[in-house]
Amino acid sequence: MTTALPGLRETLLRLVEQRGPGKTLCPSEVARALDSEHWRDLMPAVRALGTQLAEAGAIAVFQKGQRVDPKTARGPIRYGLPTEKGG
């Protein structure tokens, strides 16, 4: 799955930044912002880019309020700003 969808990176980073510190968003919010009708088709690309950005330290990935490794996380995840405390 390609992460080269037009505007994907910018949209994901913008939404995480807009949500602000201590808040998270669902990857589906990113997909819906790009295409409200066919957002499900975009989910693999959103999650792949989320993993790349998390590995680069640009965002953090959370599950049940705890920071997780997006490569091994199963089930629902959320994106947020990384904090200085690593969470």
C-alpha cells in the first residue's frame, strides 16, 4: 500500500497538531478528511504512514491510553503528539 496519496502526510500531521497535546485521534479521521465517501479504502495507507511517522518521532501511537509500537499493535489505535516524557 502506498503512502503517497496526495495530502496524506500533511493531513495526518495537521489533524494531530490541531488536536493538541494530550489528545488523540483515530486514523479513520484522517482517512475521512481525505475522502469522506471512500475512506475505508485509505485506511491501509493511513496506518502505514502513521507507522512511518511514529518511527521518525513525529507522532505517537496509542492504544487504551498507552503508547504502543504501531508495528505490533493489534486492534484500534490512536494518533497523538509525542510528549517529552515519551508518552
